[in-house]
Amino acid sequence: MQKKICWRITRRCNLSCIFCLASENQYLDRELNTRQVLLILDFLKNCGINKVTFSGGEPLLREDFRTILSACYRKGIDTTITTNGILLNEAWHETLSHGNIVTKVSIHGTKSIHDSQVRANIYDLVLDNLKSLSRSGSKVAVNCVLSRLNSESIKVFLEEISDVALDHILFQYLIYRGRAKNLHSIDLLKDEKEKLEDDLFYWIEKIGYKFNIKFNDYAKENIPYLILESDGTLVIANDYTSKDIKVGPCSEKNLIKAINSVYNLDNFSVFQSQYNHMNGDLFHQ
Ligand code: SF4
């Protein structure tokens, strides 16, 4: 069974997207040093985590990110990196070519639509970097946040990237957290999401595109998942309820408790009520 954790390895970022989940004061967050990160990777491996998704912030801004990825590779941990693609130059090709790494580049539509959402003129650079990484033999994917801003033109965007050998495209919807807290007006309604998904599946099959598409509506399902914050705090998150449980520092003991509760959902309600009762360590974002 794949047991995974999402690690917000840094809160630093070189963009300022309109829907970013990271808080506005992200640059103030404490960040783990290399030694602490490698120690936590040992804990993750020992506790049975076999997949880590690195996000942020922008993970490639960490000066030691190559060291971190190499350690994951040596430990046999599958790795996905979610990156905005700006720094994804040739210097990264070799590191990202390991078979167990998927590099997922965030592109949110055609040039003007993407650039207006990330508030920077970077579409051409990011697309070039994605294509070049794909040609180098790395496993690449695209991450796209769907909303009213891009739903009408999403097929044009897919045509633009149709020549890239993508592992998959992940479509996500808005999560009302961080900077997206008040973006309800640009979110799609439930019916619209379903119609769009059906339409895209049908269209992609008809056109004959090779890549897989996946849709994730995190706020739709009441499923807790594990997050590791940039300062090493372990959190059980739930986008459906928007109520997260701050478990504490990422020690082996806390990891085992959190993994048991997330991967054995029968335990989760007991765990949740224990935490509520014991220390009120439940926080709302
Ligand atoms: S969404 Fe990602 S790329 Fe955009 S500001 Fe947030 S961390 Fe940076």
C-alpha cells in the first residue's frame, strides 16, 4: 500500500499566485536545515512512508534540494515535486532523471491566463523548461488549477502542450485556504465541474492524446491526509472540513500515531476526539 506525505519543504517562493495556499507571511516561517530534513527522511522510511510529494513554496529554491532528492532516491522513496517551473533549467535534468521522481509543473492555462493568475510574465519560460526536461527523459506532469478563469479555454491549453510526453495532467479545484480563502466567485459549481470532466475525458479520447488526466477535488471528500510543514510540524489535514490536527514535531512516535489514524480511518475519529479533549490542538486555517 502506498503511504504518502505532502512535505511543504519551504515556504519561500518566487511567485505570488492568486490562489496560493501558503499564508501571506510565508517568508517568516522557520525552515528545517539539511541535517534535520535527512533525519526526518529516515523517520519517514522507518515508519513506512514510501511516497513524498515536495511542494511549498517553491522547492527548487532550497539550495540543498538535490541532496534531499538523492537521499529519497537512495532510500527508495517515490518522489513527486510540485514546482512552478521557473528554475527548472538544464542543471536539474540529471537529478530529476531518476525513475522514481515525477516533476509536476504548475501551468494554469494558456499564456495570458496563466500569467495573470501567477502574476508574472513567465509562461514561455516555464513551457520551454517543461519541454526540455521531458526531452531529457525525465518523468514530467502538469498541475493545473481549474476555475472560471480557465475552464472555457482549457482545450486550447491542452492543444498547446499536446507535443509534450506527459505522464499525466492533474486538474485541481480551488481550496478556500490561504490567498484563495475568498475566491468563491471564480470557483466552478458542482454541476459545472462534472460536465467539464466528462467533456474533457470524451474530447481527449476523441483527439487521441496519450496522456492521462486526473481530477482532484480535495474539498469534496472527507479524507484526511498527512502534511509536513516547512518547520517540521506534522499535521493531519482535511480540506473537506477545513479542520486540521496539528500533531506536533515530526518524531517517529508522532509519525506512527498520525499514519495509523490516516491509513486506518476507523482510528481517525478516536484520534481526533483524543486530540480535541487532551490539548485542543485542533486549529482552523
Ligand atoms: S501557488 Fe505555488 S508557485 Fe504560486 S505562490 Fe504559491 S507556492 Fe508559489
